Amino acid sequence: MKFRSLIFANLFRKKIRLILTIGSFAIALVLFTFLAVVNRAFNRGIDIAGADRLVIVSRVGLMQVMPVSYGDQVRAIPGVKYVTHDHWFGGVYQDEKNFFPQFVIDPENHRKVYPEFVVPDDQWNTFVKDQQGAIAGAKTAKRFGWKVGDRIPIKNTLYGPTKTWEFNLDGIYHTEKPDGDEGQFWLQWKNFDENIPDSIKDRMKSTAGWYILKLDSPDDSVRVAKAIDTKFANSSYETKTETESAFAAGFAKQFGNIEFLILSVGSVVFFTLLLVTGNTMAISVRERTAELAVLKAIGVTDGSILFLVLAESVMIALFGGVLGLLLAWAAIPVISAAVTGLLPPLLLSKTMLSLGLVFAVLVGVVSGLLPGIGAMRMRVVNALRRV
Amino acid sequence: MIRVDGQGNGKSLIQVRGLSKTYRRGGEEIQVLQRLNLDVDKGDFVGFMGPSGSGKTTLLNLLGGLDVPTQGSITVDGDEITHMSGSKLTKWRARHVGFIFQMYNLIPVLTAYQNVELPLLLTKLSGSERRKHVETALSVVGLTDRMNHYPRQLSGGQEQRVTIARAIVSDPTFLLCDEPTGDLDRKSADEIMALIEELVAKHGKTVLMVTHDPVVAARAHTTLHLEKGVLVEASKVEQGVVAGGVA
Ligand SMILES: Nc1ncnc2c1ncn2[C@@H]1O[C@H](COP(=O)(O)OP(=O)(O)O)[C@@H](O)[C@H]1O
Ligand SMILES: [Mg+2]
């Protein structure tokens, strides 16, 4: 690139201005990246949902239960391959702030419906035979320093008076997907069902919180969902069946309209980025009117003039972008640790880093466009007369 | 031979025929050039004089392909530039015109060397070829030892010499100078004029120069006056003045 030295010389012409612009760019990009990461965290459930899975919840609400006998009836519907059920346990380990989701699972079918959660066979077999057994996700185990064989006390206040349950950690699961959820904790349905406090026994005995079923083919989802809801219509426990991704989206909505919040704050930040860079470039071009006119006079084409301006704004965006992403990369794990339990885990993946860089370059191009076109259109004779 | 009557033999390097330029400001029309004719041969050195606002810069801008006339034609070395599209004209300028303006118009963040190299970046020359040309141009203007200096580290006269080096580095067909000494003291102005004379005498350059300084204008082979939108030869002006004085 022949104009290299000119582009760099122009870029570093006003050092303080450059530093301020790059700094503002970087900070705005940190904010933007943070928002994108939060958004991603809330939507991760939707993206990793199996296309061939349906979720059945009570028509009355998410926290309402259904008879555990529904499982066999659902299994009989054509197109259904496997059915399993969960309960929300809602306990606390040591301290309220140590939040992680605990599920009461049905060991017989859980693995068939969720093949992405991998547990070594020997650990799984121990768990199935051990009524007080539990399986923890690799992330949760690491977080609390648990090892297989440990005894884990979990305090439960959700069902009746506060009671501490003790579990044997029989195994640790991993996920195959890089974005997968390794934060759960599973206990046996049988254990849960037999130890329900008396006060809620008539409501909770022999129930399931929700069902998850695997289909023979994702194409059947509409038909099967309809068949299930029709089957239990007008019973005392009506159902609502939807695909896992629709369910996850609905679950994310419980936190409020996060998407909208992030989108609106994100667009404000985006325009700030554009204005910061665009303004710097507009000032630079105006300051250099005479020089640009001389370049044009000696035969630099309009296209090259536009290129010079764009190259400079892209460089600013690239410096600001790299700095911002580095800051985000350093800060997000810290923030994620600080908000554990309040928000889903925040992850800044390599894909998001590269997207961030592409985004920064795009902002650089767009913000250089207007000043660049202005410089391109400027007429040499008028520009030289103004000197 | 320099002619202003439009009767050239068609072989001159620069031929201007019936050139008019009208500016519109508000509702008012300002006729700056009115059917002006000019013939300049290769190796000529022409000085243009005239009061401020008479259209000297306008004429130079038209000759350099920086502006388009309202009427008339300019032909340089067989190419009629008045019919060229904007992008073609840009390429033509890069190839054929060397500009030297009153304000030195160097890029302040580039060294003398880099400033002189700029026009060569528009050519296909390799880095080492460019270096040779830049060094030659800088030696012609006597600034080889200052090539790594920035414009602010140079005197006004030195800056203007760098501008001249930039104008000649790509060996253009002709040079256009608009008040090249306008901002300089007498001594520096003399040095610049000696340099331009040398370019004409030793290197066979064709130079068209605007100045309002008679001492500077006297260095040219021929001085033309811009009056009421057309060019008049200086000798005729003087005769007119004498005749007027006698009468
Ligand atoms: N872009 C323009 N618009 C309107 N009038 C102009 C423009 N450029 C030059 N003029 C007018 O044309 C006349 C000639 O200007 P110029 O060529 O700069 O004269 P000189 O160089 O001889 O001083 C002046 O009256 C000037 O005001
Ligand atoms: Mg002028």
C-alpha cells in the first residue's frame, strides 16, 4: 500500500485527539460487548435446545405440577420416542448467593432424552442404584471443589419447613456443546418423592414438574404437541406443550423484556460509536482541506481520497476495537463471577470476539463514509481559494 | 513562439482558443475570461501579470485542468482537455502538470522526501526507481541534505523548493506557478526564480507563471497582461502607455 506512510502520519497527527477517540471507542465497545454477552447468555437456552424435543408444562403455570402417570400416557402417543420428567428442587448450598439449578430427575429416561449431557457409565450406574445419589455439572463441581464421593448438604426451603438434604456425589457430567450448561445438579425423583414433607404431600406426591420428550422426528412436533394437549384437555391437570426452544424463549422472558432493553441500550452505544469516530474524521478532513486539494491537484483520484479517509477511520476503529475487546475479555469473567446466580453465566466466546472486531471495522467504515464522501466531492479550486 | 491572437500554426504545445469563464455569484454574472487565445511552445517561459481579480488564477486553474471553462478549448500536446471527464482529467493532471502554488502546500506530517515522492505514488514505478527520481529532483533544487526534514523545519524558500521538486519529479509536460514568490523575501524570491530559470534553460521545461511582481515577471521570456478577460503582450501595453502619454 503506497499511501501507507501518509495514512499513518495523518492518524498520529493529533495524538491527544487520537487517544481520546480510541479511548471513547474502546469504552463504548466494552459496553456493547457486555450487552451482547448478556443477551447471548439469556438466549443460549434457545440456541442449544434440541429441535426434536418438546416440553410439557401445566397449563396453569410453570410451578404447577402434573401427575407422574402422564409419562406412560405420553409415551403411548405415536411419534414420541422417549419421555422423562423433572422437578425444580430449589435448594441452597451453604449460602443464598451460591445459586445453581437443582433438578429432580428420572434416571431411567433422562440420559435418553438428553444425550448431550455425558456421564461416565460407571458413575451413572452408581447413581442409578444410589437413592441418595447426585450428579453435578463440571462447572458447579469445580466451583465448590466437589469430588466424586463427597457428601453434599443442600438446604431446601421451597417445599415445607427448612430441611437439609444430604446427597452422595456419584458423578460429574460434561456437555458436548461448547456453550452447554455444566452448572446443574441432579437428584433422584424416587428420593424426592419419598421424602416430601407431610404438609405438601397431597399436592406433591407422585407428581412431575414438567416433562421433556424426544420425538422420532422434529417434523412431528406440531402434531404431537397438539395430541398431548388434547389428550389432557378437560382433566384436572391440563397441559401446555411446546418445543424446547419456544419454552426457553418464554423462560428468558420471565426476566423481563431483556431483548428490548439490550437492543435499545445497544443502539444508543452503537450511534455513540459512530458519532465519536465520525466527528473525529469530520474535523480531520476539515482541517486538511488545503492538503486534500493539493493531493487532488497532483492527480490523486477521488477514489483514493475516499480510501485515505476510510483507512484512517478504520484504523481508529480497529485500535479502539482491539482495546475494547481486550478490556471486555479481561472484565467479563470478573463480572460473571460477581453476578453468579443472578444472571446466567456470561461467556465471551471466540466467535463473539471476532464478531466484535468485524463490528468495529464496520463502524469505522460507516463513520468514515460521510467525511470521506465530503472530501471526495470537494472541488480543488474552491478549496485552494479558501486558504 | 508565444501568441495571443489565436493564429498559431496548430503545432504549439499548448493551444487555447476562445476561452471564456463566467462565474455566477447570486444573480450577478462575472465574466472573468472572454474568448481568450494563447499559444505556448515547448520550452517557453511565460509570465502572466495583471491586477488582483483580473483572472490570473482562474486562467491557470483552467490550463491545469482543475476547473472547466464556460466556453472554448484547451489543447495540450494534442489532447483536448476541455472535453475530458473528471476522472480522466485527474489522470491527465498526474501525467502532464506540475503545480507550484503561492502557499507552499506541503503535507506537514510528511518529510521533504515523502512530499516529493507523492506524485510518484500514482505511477507504476518501483520503490527503488521512485527513490532515484526523488533524489534527482531534490538535488536539482539543492535540498538533498534536507530530505528527511519536515516542512516546519525548513525556511519558506526551502519549502517552496521542495514544492518545485514535487512539481518536477514526475517530469510533467509543463509547470504552472501561481505567485511562486508571493510569500517570500527578496533574496529567497531571487533564488526561486533562478531555479525556475534553470529548469527552463537547462532542463527544457515549459513554465507558465502568474505574478504581480514586475521584477519576477521580467525573468520570463515573454510577459502577458490579463486585461478585460483577454491576454495582451507586454510590449504592446508599454507602447499603449507611451502612445497615451504622448497624446
Ligand atoms: N468560485 C468563484 N465564484 C465566483 N467568483 C469567483 C470565483 N473564483 C473567482 N471568482 C472571481 O473571479 C475573478 C478573478 O479571480 P482570480 O482568478 O482569482 O483573479 P486573480 O488571480 O487575478 O487575482 C475575481 O473577481 C473573483 O472574485
Ligand atoms: Mg490569484
